[in-house]
Amino acid sequence: MRKNPIQSHKKNNTMENGKLTNLFLKKVDLKTKNAILTNIANHYGITVNEAFEEITDSEAESLLDYVTGTTRAAVSLYFKRFVAAF
């Protein structure tokens, strides 16, 4: 069975989740980035800027812990590919 790259990342703690999320958001197109941040902001009742600050903080959880609904499935695919290539 193949290791889950997200779980491997967490166990090895090779990079803080916030830094990894920040790098990921720099790689995706603006539409995808806005969809992710809007999803998080709407779910938590915060602004898009607050969502960005939360998910890129040095103590942030994995990006996938914040994203909800149908957006989560799409982000999961993109993010796992990004982490695997990292």
C-alpha cells in the first residue's frame, strides 16, 4: 500500500503546514486560490484575508483540515499531487 504523502509530511514534519500551504497557494491559479480561501472563510465566518492568515500560520493544521464540502475533494487531489512532487 502506498503511503499517503500528507500523512508522511505530518509524521516527518519536514515543513510546517502553513509554509507548505503558502507554497501550494502560490502554485495554483488565482481562481483556485480564491475558491479555497472563500470556502474556508465562509465555513468559519471570517474574511478571506483572515482565512489566508490562519492557514499559512506557523501553527496551522494541514490545508485539508480547513476546506469543506465539494471543494475539499478537488483541493485534496491538487494538494496531494503538490505534496508528492515536493
